[in-house]
Amino acid sequence: MAKSSAAIVMDGTVLAEKILEATARRAIDFYSQTGRSPCLAAVLVGEDPASMTYVKMKRARCQVAGLDSRLIHLPAFSTTAQVVSAVRRLSDDSTVDGILLQHPVPSQIDERRAFEAIVPDKDVDGVTTSSFAAMSLGLPGFVSCTPAGILRLLDEYDVDPSGKRAVVIGRSPILGRPVGMLLLGRDATVTFCHSKSQDLSTIVRTGEIVVAAVGNPNLVRGSWLRPGAVVIDAGYYQGGVGDVNFEEALPVASFITPVPGGVGPMTIAVLLEQTVTAAEQRL
């Protein structure tokens, strides 16, 4: 991969709009067949400002794309059992096609137990054990939305992971691990880095594709990158900052996602697309 004078900025906003336009057409077709719109139900626990903003954005996008949205807002002091009960009710509700449990939940809640209360055919955020296993094995099922959005961006810009060395910084079950498995499924050679990794900058420099999903603002410096690397920044913090120092990386990378406007819009687009798919599969 040759070094360019400045990276091409991968526009997630434009691609997300294309996906949402196609999703909206499918939602209209679904309504014409059933007399109802596909429905995404979100469970929000507590008053975390970022989570509340994300849920509000997702609900607004539902309205634009012709999906119904439902919000179950539970108090911050809710127990695991209460959250699980709310999710199970949605799993049993025939008028709900997709379920989103907004991450993160308050610390007293067993998030994994709450995720597992989502039935696989409504797991449009791709967070359950069943979905992860299916994705890892290349079987039918719903894919984690942010990782799926990242792969869609790579495809849009003709970046083929096959044979390339990919470095994933982060190992969370809803981002780092699944994006690594998706890249492996595309025949990349994948290295996972995490909080115990030694000499992180040296490992990152081996990556022809670098996915930063670590939750540490500006962690990845331009000097860490292999010239011509494709850099995917999955972080977001106040002030438009990601996990990668964008200004330093821009002259080194061949492609790079901005923050905001890169990975974020893709996450919501894939979520709504998979909700319509879930609705169609239940016809």
C-alpha cells in the first residue's frame, strides 16, 4: 500500500444516507404488505447524557426512515432482573421487530445477562452470544452494528482486507472482538491489542488496516502508523475527538475516518437496516 501525500477521508455520513434511503424504501414495502411499519424498541437505563443523546438520534433516524420506534426508559437504580424483564417483554411482543439495549448500563446491572434476554431474531444490534457465534462462523444472523458499518466503509472505498495485516486496538464484545472476526472472515491477518499489550506502537506500525476502538482520546499517534495504512477511528469524545490523533494521522494514512462523520453514522444506518431485515424475516 503506497503512502499518499494526504489520506482520503472516508465519509460515513454520505454512505449512511444511501443505506437509509434504501432502508426507507424497504420499510414502505413492508408497510404495504402488513399495514404496519417495522418497529425498533430501545431500552435505556438511567440518565447518562451520551446514551440519551444516542437514543434520541436513533429514534429521530427511525422517523425519517419510516420505522416506528419505542422507548423503554428505566431508572438508573434498576436491577438486573428488572432490565432483563423489560427486554424479555419486548422479545415476546409480536409488534416489535428489533431490540436495542443502549450501552453502557449502570454498573450494578449484569449487562451480559440483559443482552442475552434478547431473542436472536430481534438482536438487530448483534450483541448476543448467538449473534457473535453466527458472525464468527460466517452463518446467517445479525452482525454487530459498528463493526458491520466499518466493513461497509471499507467496501465503499474498495479497501479489500484479504491478505492484509489488520491491527485492532480494543477487545470489547460489541466492537473490538467482532470487528476482528469480520476482518478475519475477509481473510485479513488480524492482531488484537488491549490494555495488557506490550509495545503498542510497534504492533500498530505493522498494520495495513488499523481499527482504533480502545476508548482513549488521541491515543494513536501519526508516528505509530505504517505509511499508507487505512485508519478506522471508532472512538468519539466531546469536541470531535476520537481514538486517533487525526491531524497527525492524515498525512501518513491512505484512508482515514473522521470524527465525527465516519463510523458513527454507519452504526445507526446498519441498525435500522437490520431492523427492517428482522421485520421482513418474520413475515
